[in-house]
Amino acid sequence: MKKNIWAGVFVLIFLTSSLLTGCTSDQEPKLTEPIKIGSLNGPTGIGMVKLMEAPDKYLVSTYQSPDEVLGKIVSGELEVAAVPSNLAAVLYNKLDGGVVLLGVNTLGTLYLVENGNSVKSIKDLKGKTIVASGKGASPEFILNQLLSVSGMDPKKDIKINWLMNHTDVATTLMAKEGTIAMLPQPFVTIVTEKNPKVKVALDLNAEWQNAMGMTLPMGVLIAQKSFIDVRGDDLEIFLKDYAESVNFVNSDPAAAAKLVSKYGIIADALIAEKAIPKCNIVFIPAQEAKTDLTNFYGIIGTLDVKSIGGKIPDEAFYYSGTK
């Protein structure tokens, strides 16, 4: 009789353990449907490579220019997007709070690169011509602020030829001797690896920190407010997965570089591996990033209030979790 009782107890324990294990597995959060995400073909795309490996959850599209992403956010084609930090503020004001900032995904990545050897400091840019992309976005206002702090007038003392995207800038820089360009990573690594005559003249991120005494929040993640309202639980899953993707990229550049090559962000995996540590890919949640972003918006808004959409975004701009 005792043997039968103990046998029954063991069976009950086994069944209970199995049921609990099964419940844990079944309760793993799942998306209601895939999330449509837009990123730029640079550090923001690199930071999302693990998400690209899960197309059943995330439909990630990469674009060459911020304008392409903005158009798809305004039209509602994208639910989450990576954009330059100032354009997030412009969208928030333009759409009457229709987008929400999720966090900073890229710190400073800007450099002045030269196919030559004439620039040693910001002041050496006086009277020179620079090729760049990002007119109306963070790169333009960052450069203007650094020029102003150095005692120059951005409108009079230098000339900037604005091209459509970073790829066009990189091609021009490698082809024409004497060209000075403003480029972000990973394009800087690409051009310096491909053409030994091209060299980094100035690290604009270091210049910014020295001049302004703060980090440089260049890129951010935003989401449609309507998406957050309806699919707040899905957003929380995305934020967890995105943070894990960023951690993967930064902790294992060699493995990440293979995915970067696979998805066409940088064709050469060896160059991608060298570029990743210089790309300043991060995920700083909105509430933690709020102080630096507010200061950044104040600085560039003073240069041109249109650069942030007319005013510094209010508290509702910064995601604080699902209610």
C-alpha cells in the first residue's frame, strides 16, 4: 500500500512539474503580428541585424536617406523608425505628437575626412569647400555649431556641397584628390580602407564633447503613437529584442559583421568588423536620454528653430512605458 501511495505522489509531482514547464513556455510573450521598422543604411541598420534574422517578428527595411524614412513614417507605412535626432523633434511637432521617442540608438559618428592633408583643426576649414549629406538634419547643425564656436560664420566662411546620401559623398571623396568630406561611420572606415590616400582629419564627436561638454545624441528610435496605443505590449517585446541586438553587435563584432554583410549594409565583412567598434551604437531609453536630448535641441534650435520643428518637444515626446 505504501509503495502505491509513494508511486502516486511521484506521478503527481512529475505531472505538476511538466504542467508548470509547459505553462512557462506557453506564456513567453509573442507579437500579435510583425512590426514594420525602418532604419538607415549605417549604424542604425547595423544595430538591428539580429532583428533582421527574425522576419516572422520584424520586417526591417533599410534606406539610404532620412527623407525616405520620414515619408514612410508620415504615411503610416512604418510603425517604428530610426531617424536623426533633430528630425524626430520635427516630426513630433509637425504631427502634433503623432510620434514618440523610444530612445537614443547612436551617439556621435561624424568625422571630417580628407583626400589630402590640409585640415588639422576646425579653423582650417575657413575658405574651404566640404561635400556632405544630411542637409536639414543633425549633421548640418552639428557642423554649424562647431564652426560658430570656433568663431566662424557657417554661411560665409565655408561652402558645403550637399549630396543626396552618404554613399554619394564617399564615392566623391575617394575619386577626387583634395576633397574634404563630412561623413559618419561606417562610411569613414569603408573609404579609408579602400583608398589609403583618404585620412580622418577631425573627429567631430570629440570636437563636440570638448566644445559643448556633453555627449552627441545623433540618432534615435521613434514609434507611431497610434502603434503604441494599440500594441503597447508588442512594443515592449521589440525594445527588449532591440537592446539584445545592440548588445550582440557590440560584444561580438566578428559575428555581427557577417550579418551586416549578409543584409547588404556593408558588403565586406572584414571592413564591417573594423567599423562596428567605431559606430557608437547604443540603446539609451528615452527617460535616461532626455536631459542630453533636451540640451541638444536647445543648442541647435538656437541656430535655427526650424531644425527642431519650431520648439523643443515637451514631456509627452519621451516614451515612459505602457500605461
